Amino acid sequence: MRCAICGKRFMSGCKVSHSNHHTPRRVEANIQKVRAVVNGRRCRIQVCTSCIRSNKVTK
Ligand SMILES: [Zn+2]
């Protein structure tokens, strides 16, 4: 999933065990479906919560 405003997707990294074994992992961005006003019309878009909090979407 991708944020419709900033394009944020996920952070990738490694799960590191105590024996220093690295396993790839990804942390998804906190993306919510919101009803927002886009180009004067209401529609449902998928937006990350940092964009919602910083008022980049008009509800
Ligand atoms: Zn965003």
C-alpha cells in the first residue's frame, strides 16, 4: 500500500536475532482509508497517518 499524498510505502530492514542472524523484514507505513476532498470531490483515498495529522487532506 502506498500513501496517495506523499507516496510513502514501507521501511525495509533486517530482523537481527541474538546470534546476529539477519532476516529481511519490512515495516508497512500506517496507511488508513479516509474519505477526503480531492479536486472538489469526495472520494476514498489511502493516506498515511502523518499526512492526516499534518492536515494535508481535507476531510
Ligand atoms: Zn503520506
